[in-house]
Amino acid sequence: MENRFYSILKIAEVKENDAARGYVRAREVWEFNQSKLDELRAFRAEYHQEDAVSVSPQQFQSTRNFLSQLSVAIDNQEAEVARHQQHMGSEEGEWLSTRVKRKSIETLSEKRTAAAEEKRDKQEQLEMDELSRRERPQF
């Protein structure tokens, strides 16, 4: 591989790896927030099931206030999950873009290397043919 392409390819690989790490981090944050949202929803569902038991008016009001606060927390968490999902999507797009660029550079480098090898092989063949012609006895 040509030295120039080697350097360019190494830079592209570093960019791709950085972008991949950014995507992985964004995905982990999204998964954490999604898990938190799932827990809040499960807790609300659990609380609704327990709500079926007869309670005093004061307990009923307390439960209603708590469920209202829980609904607000769920709404906030849903917004947080959506924000992190959008960020994860942009990080994934960045990673895929850098991956395509790296593969393009790699392909171009391989083509250039193959062309240089083919040219060198043809030159060697011409030299061998010339040497062979010189060494043949002439009549």
C-alpha cells in the first residue's frame, strides 16, 4: 500500500472508531433511559392494580396525587428517551458515514496497489523478454 494511502486510511480508521464509540455510548444512554421508562410504567401498572382495594377518601386522594406525579415523571422520561433516541440516530448516521468513507479509501488504495503491481509485473515481463531475446543464439 502506498505510504500516502496508508496515512489517509489510518486517519479514516481512527475517525470511524471514534464515531463507533460515540454511537455505542449514545445507545447505552438510550437503553438506560428506556429501561428507566419501562420501570416507571411497570410501577404505575402495579400501583393501579393495588388501587382496586377499598380505601378511605384520604388514601384515595393521596394515591391519586401520587399517580399524577408518576404520570408526570413518565411523560418527562418519555421525552428524555425520545431525545436520546434522536441523538443515537445521529451518532449512528455519523458512524455509518465514516465507515463508508473508510471503505472507499480502502478500496481505492487496493485498486491503486493492484494497478502498481500489475504495472511492475508487466515491466518485469518486458525486461525478461528483452533479456531472453539477447541471450538466444542468433543465426
